[in-house]
Amino acid sequence: MFVTSYIIALGSNRRGRHGGPRAEVRAALAAIGGVRAVSRIHETAPVGPSIRRFANAVAEVETDEAPEALLRRLKGIERAFGRRRGQRWGARVIDIDIVLWSGGCWASRTLTIPHWHYRTRRFVLAPLAEVAPTWRDPVTGRTTLPLLHAVDRRRPCA
């Protein structure tokens, strides 16, 4: 049995059976299991049309599952929590994404690792910096902190 590590991003902006968004994120972490490290839960502005703020966190998870097997299990957890496919970036009880994998890159019809957009999303990079500041992006070779700083530099001054 070969154990590997994944970086998983979690988000919620809708109340579910476990409570508010923060409670949904905590319950999802418990359902995933194998959590080696977890960030604090960040409250972030929504992306897209949703008006509800998100509770976001990142976890490092250890498992012997291959990427596709882990993805199937995570999507099963989303369904069990009441996640339904609908409007892109709309309100959701839970969203769980595989962001990075200690095995480097993975590409299939249903999964791409690293996650396509993580390098531009502060709501992923800020919690990731708490959990794995030196984790290296297998595509760019950059670690988490420089990626976070690059996103922060792009923000317009108010």
C-alpha cells in the first residue's frame, strides 16, 4: 500500500444538515478522514453570481487512493451533504476540490491536478499558505507563498 498526499480545498456558503457553512466545512473534513493538517476556516467573498460569503479551508490529506478514486469519494461526500449540480459558482452546501497531489500532475477526462485555477484564487492560496507554504506547484515550480504574493500584487489599490 502506497500512501500519498493531496491538498484538498473545501468551501461552503449555504446552511446544510450540519449547520452553517463553517460547520459544513468541519463536517466534510471529518468525513474525508486522513487529514494531516488543516488551515483555519477563512470567510471570503463569493466568486460569480452568488451573494453569500464562503467559509473556505484547505487540508493536507494522506491516503492510499489514486487520484480518480479519491475524486469519486469526494464527489460522493458532496452528494451526501446535499450538493446538487446547478448554477456555476452558485450557493452550495459543500464544494470539495483536489488542488495538488504529491505525485505531481494528473490529467484525465474528469480530473486535472493541479487544479486549473488555484494559482489565481486567494481563497485557496491563503489557507494553503497556512498548511503547506513550501508545497511546490508541479507546473510552474513556484511554492505557495510566491503564488499568494503574486495574486495579492494583482489586486487593485482602493
